[in-house]
Amino acid sequence: MTVNMFRVSTAFLFLALILPWTCGAQTLPSTAEERFKALDVNHDGVVSKYEYDSDVAFAVMDSDHNYHISASELQGVLGPQQDGTPGAAHRIAVADRNGDKELSDEELRRALEFRFNWMDSNKDGNVDLPEMKAGFGVPMLN
């Protein structure tokens, strides 16, 4: 399987997983185990950078197709804000480099790459379940 074919397959699987969240049918998986299972689309026991990619995530979150993710669009994916957890506006502020209170594709990619690299504590290019658990729910400062 070529890398491009793998990316397309992963994108479609990711879309199938994330689409119900944006439609309000369910919220983002709430435990590290559930999130890991949803992201490990090829079931190889690790989440690769391809599986953590933002191509499909951005397209699905950008519901008004203006090439920016607003706080309301992000909150729709995150589901109702839980007590003590940062809301969508705060999460955007952490990654918003130009101060427009929205995330561009570049800002989202940068934030996801930063988080992936931070969770990949053994630097093998993958995130396994213990790494996901260690980073789950830990807010990024910048």
C-alpha cells in the first residue's frame, strides 16, 4: 500500500469516526483508552503521525467552510464543556498565533504536531497507549 493510499484510507476512517461528533450524535471519546482506540484506525497498537493528521479533522470541524476553526466549531467537536476543563475558546487561544481567536489550518497542524511530539515520549514516531494515557487531559501551555 502506498503512503498516499494509506493516508486516504486513514482520512476516510478518521472522517467516519469524527463525523458523528460534529453532528451532535456523540461527543469526543472521554477516556484515553477510547480516544486511543478511535485514533488507531489500523489497529496496530500505536497511533502514528498519519493517524493523528489534521487534514480530515480540519475539513470536518470547519463547518462554515471559511478555512478557520472558531470556538463554536471546536466546541461542537469537543461536546459540552465539563467542569474544570478548558473550553474551546481557551484551547484556541493556546494555539492562535495571530490573535484572531480562530485556528487556521496551519495553526491547527502546528498544535497537533506539537502535542503529538510531546506525547511521543520515547521519540519513536508513534504514540502508544501508555503515552496517550500520560498526556490525556493535560492542557498544553504553548
